[in-house]
Amino acid sequence: MKYMEKIEKRKSIREFRNRPLEAKAIEEIRAFLPQAMKLCPGIDVDLCVVTKPDAGDKLEGVAGYRGKCFHAPAYLVLLSEKADFYMENAGFITEDICLKLTEMEISHCWLTIHDGEAVKKALHIESDKEAVTILACGYGKKERTKKRLDIFTPSNVSFRERDGHVAPKISQDEMVFQSRWGKKVEWDEGGMDPLLDKAFYAASLAPSFLNRQPYRYLLQGNRVLLCVENEEMTNDNDTLLDIGATLLNFDAIASQQDRVDWSMGSPGGTKDLGIPGQYEVVAYYDWE
Ligand SMILES: Cc1cc2nc3c(=O)[nH]c(=O)nc-3n(C[C@H](O)[C@H](O)[C@H](O)COP(=O)(O)O)c2cc1C
């Protein structure tokens, strides 16, 4: 399956059938980690697949919005050594795992982590590395019974049943600016490389904490800047994971032409771009 197809198909599923993952599927997921795309390839990571029947009970109250972890047949815990940008790298890898699961038709949902040590303790994971992401996964229930996520604030999140399934996202048009903050891109004027156009579209479909999509892209000549909002509703780690997830979607498409090599942080010289005070430039790279 091509990356764009997986990116468009991926969605969070929060209700699972009582059917365990087959050993073959678990093997395939484990074998995927070394092949998964990495933002910082030098950072050592492990993937722990937890299938114990009581794992959901143990995790309840420990991970997920309002401590809800959906009693899935399996939990995938990504463990990472601590290093510069290890959270962004974890978000990047986890999104690639989500796309792999999408291809395997295994339903899944991210669970926010408040305390990585508590997660390791609950799931009896012994590792020196930090538990950085968790995916609840299994075979999802039929669409009509899917839980809808209504987000008001992190402490006021409700899950209701709904018919449709797609979480509304801001469009690529609202997410990308050209030359200056707020200046819309003229996508149809022939000035935009078609692959870059697709990469931004893919980036706009990434999962994000509370679906808040806290990032915006700004094109400054052939330089792509990623700006992120520091907002109260999202804790720092989730924002960093969101950055990784949107960058994975972008890179999965853009790297079809050339290697995408993000520099983390700000290149400087961005003062005159009109970037609002609550946003900061967190990554950039030069498109050839
Ligand atoms: C870092 C991160 C943490 C998340 N934590 C949770 C969570 O704890 N519980 C949950 O139900 N969904 C969680 N999600 C999933 C988002 O709510 C979901 O991606 C968003 O609502 C958009 O929906 P979609 O994934 O179907 O496109 C998380 C996503 C990310 C990227």
C-alpha cells in the first residue's frame, strides 16, 4: 500500500473486538521497528508488545485521556533512550507504526502518557529506557458502534457513539503559509511543486493530541519552517509527539523525491515573518 493511501485511511479507533492479535501479526509489528522511518536514527528505541489479558485493567487510570485505555487486546509501548529530540523522534516512529497497522488492517489509538514510569510499572516492563508512546490496538468493532471523541478540555473529554468517523482537521490551506504568516499559498498558480503540495496535505492528516493540530508550516523561499503553538491544553511531551507525527506524514511523501533532512530548532532570521508570539519555529529544511 502506498504511503498516501495509508495516511488517508488512518484514523483512531477506540473500541475493540475481543479477539487477540495473531502471533504472526505480532511478529510482523515487531519486525517493523528496525525498518520504521526515524527522525533521529541515532536514538536507541525498543518496542514492547503487551498482550496480557489484564493489561487494559492495569493501564486504566494510568494512560489515555481521563485515564481511559479502551481495554484493547494489545498495547504497543515504544521505549526510548533520552537524547535531544527523543520525543519528536518517538512521535515520528509511532506515526509510522500507525501507518503500518493501518496497512495490516489493525485498529489502533494513541494513549497519552502522564507518567512513563507508572506505565512501565503497570505493564511490568523492565527497561532503562523511557516509555514514550503507547498505542492501544486490536481489531476494531464495526463502524456504527464506534466511539466519537468530543473534546472540550483535557479534563472534559467525552466518548459518544456516532455514525461517521473522520475527526475534522484544519485543511492544508489553513495550515500552510507562504512568505509571511497568514499569507495563503496560491496552490494553483503553478508555483508549488506538486510533491510538496501532497506532502503538506499528508502533514495535515496526522493524528494529534486532542486533535488540536498545534502546528503550522511557513514557506520562506525554498525553506520550509515548522511552527508550533505553545498552548495550555497540551502538555509539552504531547506537543513534541504531535510534531513528530506531522513530520512523518510530510517526509513519507516528500522523501519520494529526495531525502528530507530536518534541522531541529530555528534557523534564526525569522523575526520579520509575522509569526505570532505564541508560536515558535521548531524545525526547518531546504527543499531542493
Ligand atoms: C500525542 C497524542 C496523544 C493522544 N492521546 C490520546 C488519548 O489519550 N486518548 C485518545 O482517545 N486519543 C488520543 N490521541 C488520538 C487523537 O485524539 C486523534 O489523533 C485525534 O482526535 C484525531 O483523530 P484521528 O486520529 O482519527 O485522525 C492522541 C494522539 C496523539 C498524537
